Amino acid sequence: MKAIVASLACLTLGLHAQALKPGDKVTPEAISQAEFLQGKALADWEPGKLYILECWATWCGPCIAVIPHVDELYDKYHDEGLRVIGMNVWEDGRDKVADFVKGRGEGMSYPVAYVGKGGAFEKDWLTAAGIRGIPHAFLVRDGELLLTTHPSQLKESTVVELLAGGDRSAAAIKAMRNAQENSGKVREILRAFTTAEKNKDADAMMQAIEDLEALDPTFTHLPRMKVDHAVMIEDWDKANTLLEGIDDRRVALMCASVVTRRIDTLEPAPPAPFLESMVEIFKNAPAEDLFAKGSRARMLWKLDRKDEAIATAKEMAANPGVMPKQALQSFADSFEAGTPETMMDLMKAVQAANQPQR
């Protein structure tokens, strides 16, 4: 439950006491002062190009989850005029960030700059715009701040409209700004949903879903909320249908990850068809997504496919990438011992190992 609350909270962090707001003129000066770990430092805005400044950190789970989406946009639309810069913020330790970026390889192919804590970009952009949570993205064209948003809200169709320029771009910006004006109502609805979920009030959860759908039927996390409601009432056929109906692989993966943590300790376990669908979603996850591998191992164990579960967990531990090896090895060892750790156990161990110094 805490996982979905945290994920939804990342989407609802609003803007406060803004000195920097959409429509303002901005310069790349603070960006150029950051240390570029990948790609060339930004000297000036390229005329007509659309810039996405993606603010992230290695310790931020939702930030890492959205990187594949941002990278896909960059790869697909760079030649059409899209520019992406990953701005690593609120972090101690340049080397850790550099290792992370190197480990992502082609999965994070856009330029990346290390700001650290208290850098010029933090002061002139994040603090000035009242941004208190990440991931977060600034959109800029021709020296004008178009808007700020959560990167997951940058759907491909929206980026296409923004790149088109003219009336199409203006309409897309207006639509996103209108949606942000509804953010207060969205926050109220999400609070109602998470409260209802905590109280196991399925009727109130559904009411919140219906209210949100009426306000913004394209809200990114609506599919997750609907699946979560179906899981709450243990309507596994409905939950399975909802999962299979999510066309966006990234959204399906995020949804399945949250559901895994919800059903991880549920007894009796959900029926096999539902678990099989979960296994399939995790099977198609990016190779570097080790949490997806761990979740797949958990689902395989519940299906009594224990040899496959052990092999999946061991594969994860053998290829840790930038993840803490000890936490992954402990997770894999627990499967071989016949008492597998939960995903929440794994996440806590990883977070403890990656805890930034304060």
C-alpha cells in the first residue's frame, strides 16, 4: 500500500510560491554550470528545438522507473527536434551517478549532467519554481519555459504535438496547463483514494476512480488504480482483464510492480491465470530492471515453479549492474533456502544501501 501511495504522491506534488513560472524567459547558464557526465554541455538553446530537462536522482525509485520512457522519446524524436538533458539533483557523490549512467548504457542515451546538492540549477530552477519532488521535467523552447510536469505525463502524442509547433503546439500546451490547474482537485481525489485503500473501503476507492476519470480520463495512473481496486475486492478475472488491456508496456510494468507488493504476502495466493499474466509482464521488462526480475521470481514461486524462481533470482544477483550486490545476493539466497524474501524486503535493503548521506 505504501508503494502506490508514494508513487501517486510523486505525481501530485504541486508548485509553490513560484518565482519561475510558465511563460518566463530562461537561460541555460545554470545548466551549463553543472558537470556533464554524458554528452556536451549546453551553451545556448538551439532555435526551435524542444528541450526536456529531466530532474532525477539515483535514490529515487519513480525517477528510475520513468527513465526508459524518457529515453524512448529521445531516441525516437531527437531528429525531429527533441532535446533531452537528464539533470541529476539532490544527490551526494558524482562517481555514484556516473557509474549509474554508464550502467544504463543505451537505456539512458541522452546527455546527463550532475548538479549535486545546492548547485546553480537547483537554486535557479527547482527552488525558483517551487519544485519539492522528483522526478520532474521542465519544457523549454526558444528560451521560454513552456511548462513543468511529471515526465510520465509526457505522452508520445503530446510530444508530437509540441514538436509540430504553431497552433498544434499551443493547443497541447494549453491542454497540459488546464490539466495542471485541476491538480488541486486531483490531489483531493488521490487523497480520498489512498485513504479508502488504507481503510479497505472498496466502494470509496471506486468513487475516487470515477471522480478522477470524469476530471481527467487520460490520467496516467488510472489503470493502476483500477487494477488496485480489483485486487482489493479480489476480483481476479477483472484484474487480469484490466492488466491485459494496458497497451503501454511501461504503464503495465509499473502497475504490475505495485500489485506485486500488494499481493506478495496475500494468502491464499491469487489464481494461476492472474499470476501467469504478471509473470509475462515482468518477462518483457527491460533487462536492466532488476526489480522486475525480483517480482517475476516472486510470482514464479507462488505458481510453484520454484526452480525457475530460484534461477531468476540468481540471475538478478549475478548481474547487479549499479544495484547493491549484497542486497540482491541476500534476496537470491533466500529463495535457495526455501524462504524467499518479499519485494518489500528487497526494496528496503536496496534503499538502505543507497541511502544518501545527509
